[in-house]
Amino acid sequence: PAAPTIPLFYSTQSSKTSPISLVFLFTSTQTLPCGPPTSLTVSSSPAAVPLSCSEGFTELGYYNGTVSQTDSGAPCLKWTEFPDYVMQYPGRGLGDHSYCRNPDRESNPWCFFRQNSGAIGWAYCDCHQGAARLVGSSSSGSGRVEVYLNGQWGAVCDSHWSDGDASVVCRQLGLGDIGTALQHSQFGSGSGLFHYERLGCRGDENSLSKCRSRTFVTGDCSHGNEAAVMCSGPPLRLVGGEEDFEGRVEVFHGGRWGSVCDDQWDDRDAEVVCRQLGFGGVAKAWSWAHFGQGSGPILLDAVKCTGNELFLDQCPHGDWEQHNCDHMEDAGVSCSPYTDGVVRLVGGDTPWEGRVEVFHNGDWGTVCDDHWSQQHAEVVCRQLGYRGQAEVVLDGTFGEGVGLILLDDVRCEGTETSLLDCQHGIWGRTDCSHSEDVGVRCRGLPGRVSLSGPEHPGLQAQEGRRREV
């Protein structure tokens, strides 16, 4: 029988003009065979499957690797943020992860991702060659480095092997941001095939494919010259934030976690913290225990980064545990992935309604309802990807915000694609109170075209996150 067809998805980030037909013809799953391992292997893609997006996909199977970014480099969102979609394709490898999948039998795996506007899109995934794995060790955090090229796994020569190269391998494998380079085949020799003589990574890249000084083997690399790595997690963390990219900065030293004093703490220090933790976006420093006071020791004071360092401990700082601070001065950072003008809906009872909040200069804030009409609501809903009718909701119906009131006197014609395209007053200058925070109700499912039946609202931007309901 013909496969049932369900609504189509379109990607605003893809050059494709035809939609992905979401059909399902699977009857079971299949994994390509591989030889028995002789040691624990940690890989950025299945070791036995050639790293092409279409490999491993048959009439009975689908891509089951660990690639988790789009062709354009955007990080994938977790499938659990789209619970209806997971339920629609049971047993297709969707779950609490952000790995690319093709449960709809599309020839290449794909994923959902957040566009710069804040809306949700989909795109095919980056399954290019260059995956890495660690072999020869009983520990998941160390081993001989092997890279996949031209259908074969091969080693890296240790003649130019550095901690920067090792850190990139660890980051690509999800084993933390700090790697120690090991030489002289400390985890044994491989097949004898070498792919690279030099990787030349700076140390802050997310994958080996981003290292721009790679050199293929031209010299004498042989058994005994295989590069290896030992990975460790980042010795700092963010605590107390509402999102995982913000919080009080805590460092690990001497077997203990402790906070950092905010003396001389500024955005350059925040840039280094965000870089070390792998966050992009806008880095902002916070002082005076903005994310709450710590309860452990205060381990660092007088941190003074230039902003170019890869790790916080590379910045000039006072002696460990020497300070004149108390926990009221605990430093914090936010590493926001948002760009100015992104909007979200907060406080609604349903996913497609809520108080309008806009992001500007590192902060979320509300919008005053002066002059607001259906035209304004249509612009907000359009920016979030909704294609149905829009309704403006006045007088703080969705609750009063607690932060800044960022916009007032907004005047839209109704045809704009984002709120920032409308005329508005000076950022942060308003004569309103939070009782005048404006809200909207949207209709129409973002990113979908309904082939039959009514449109369905689906993706919500709430508390900075979007999900399908």
C-alpha cells in the first residue's frame, strides 16, 4: 500500500525548493556489521559505517550516527523538544539527543535548529568525512587518535602533535574542552595507515574539519609515531542561571569547586569563560552575585583577561585562594546564543501565545503596548514562523515582566518580517510600567505547510526555548 503522507517541512536555510515528504516505509532497523573490538572505542560516528550521510540507510534502516550539526554548522536541537514528532516515529532513533536522523526515510539525515530570528527551521546535516575516534584504551577519555578519510580509519603522526590538536579532538568527541597530547604510540599501533602529518589546530575549533593547517602525510610516519590524547572536562562551570549558558562562574582547583571574585571582572573575562565552555553568542560579565551567592571557597580574584585566551587559567590572576572578597562579589557570565531583535513569547497558557519579549544588548525585556494593533501582532508571529492569524493582547494579560521594558512607541505596517523592521522609540526609553506589557496570540504551524485539514499551531518560544507541542 502507498505510504501515508503527512505535512511537509521547509528549510529557510537550505537551497532546496522542494519539501521533504514525510513518509514512512520502515519495517525494522538494521546496523551494518563490524568486527569485534579489542578495546574500548570512542567515536564521533559509528566506527564500522563509512561516514557518508546516506551510508547505513537501506529499505530497512536509517542513519544512526552521532553527527549533531547542520551543513551550515548550526547545532541541532534535541528531538525531545518536539514530542509529537517523536511519537509519530516510534522506534526510529529519536530521543533525548540532538543527533541527526532520517526517520521519514529522507535520503540524508537532518535535524531541527534555531534560526537567527529565533524561529525553528530544519536542514540537512554535516556528515562530511573527518570524524575521529579514540582506540586502544580501556578508558573512554583517552586513546590513539584515528581519523576517517576516503573510506578508511587512519592515524595522525605525532611529529607536530600539540595540546591544541588534542583539545579539538576531545571537543569533537564530546569529551570536554581540554586535551593533553600524547606521543610515541602510548596506546599501541594501528594498521600502519597514517592520514595526517600535521593538523595545525588553534585549539578553539569544534572539530578537526575546522583546523585550517592540515597537512597530509608526506614524510616518514611509522609504527611508534601514532598520536594519542587524554581528555578531561572543563575545569569550570556555570551555576544558578535559568539557562545552561549563564550563571555564577565556578572553577575547579585542588579537588574543590569555588567561585571567582568580581574584582576587575568584565566582558573580556566573560568571553574567555564562554569560549572555554564552547558557547558562542554574546558574552556578558555580571558582578555582585547576580546569579546567587556560592557556598564554597572563593578560589580566584583579580582575573584580568585580554579576551583572546582559550582558557580562564591562562589569564593573569591572583594567587589561588588569595582574595579580599565575600560571596556577595561572586562573578557571573551569560553566553547568550541570541542576537539583537530575537523575540519570544512568555507566560501563555498555550504554546502560541504569551507576553512579547525582545532580546537586545545581552538582555531580555518587554514591550509597551502603546499603539499596538493586529498589525504589530502579525509581525511578531511572522518573525516566529507562524503563518496564521494574529491577535494583540493588551494590559499585561500574560503577567507582568520583571526585567527591563526595552521598546515603546512601536509602529508597524504589518508587512515587516521582524519587529526591528518597525519604527520604534529609543531602546530602554519608555514612560510605561509592566502593567502595559504587550502580548500576542499566533496561529499557524511554523515551518510547515498543511496539505489538508486546518493549520496547527506548534512551535513555542518561551523562556528562550522553542518546542513542538
